[in-house]
Amino acid sequence: MYSKIAEELKEAMKSGDKFKLSVIRMLKSALQLEQINKKHDLTDDEVIAVIKKQVKLRKDSIAEFAKYGKDEEVANLEKEIAILSVYLPEEMSEEAIIEVIDAIFAELKPTSIKDMGNIMKELNNRLTNADMSLVSKLVKEKLS
């Protein structure tokens, strides 16, 4: 995975795509920082975790920029997310997530919002490629 990103960086340099190049450079520096922190070469799962974190940061920023009407920044962040998403495995559909949530609700039989922590802990273990903010929203709706 790491070598694929390095290849993409070279291709972006050759093609002259400055925007893509800057996004991949930011990603590569985030990966290098994580590698320094972990003190070993990153596994593919660790690389994916870093990429997900970068995407999440941009999604959070989009919400803030949209609140203040900064449409150009929102568009740039959306393009960055599109570039980063190429490296991520496909996310689970909302229907698939709901099925897993229903199964966990059947097992744990939650009674109130106080059970949210236990439900989310179990969902974190079972869901691999899901947007956890969507999962959290769906669980809250089901608990209400």
C-alpha cells in the first residue's frame, strides 16, 4: 500500500497535476509521521487507518467551511477526499450497516441511550469498512 502511494506520487509529479501532488505529499508525510511514532514499517491496515483519519479531518473541515459559506474551500476538500478515497477499500452500504446494527440490538437488547457505549464497542469490532459517524447516527436514531 505504501509503495503504491509512492508510485502515485511519482506519477503526479510527471503529469504535472499540482493539486493531486500536494494531496499525496500531505498523505505521505502523515504516513511518515505515523511510521516514526510506531517505530516500524506500517502495515496495510495501519496505512488505511491513517488515510481514514485524513478523510475524516477533511469531512469535519467541510462541515465548518460550509457553515461559513466558503464554497471554494469545500470544493477543494471534496476533491482531496476523492483523491484519498481511491486508496481506501469500498465502504459498507447503509443497508449492510443497518443489518449488523439490528443483529447487535437483538443480542444486547439495549434499553436506553446509556447502552450506546456497549453497542458502539461491539460495532467497532464487527464493522471494518464503515463510516462510523453514520453508524453512530443510525444507532442514536434506533435508541430514540
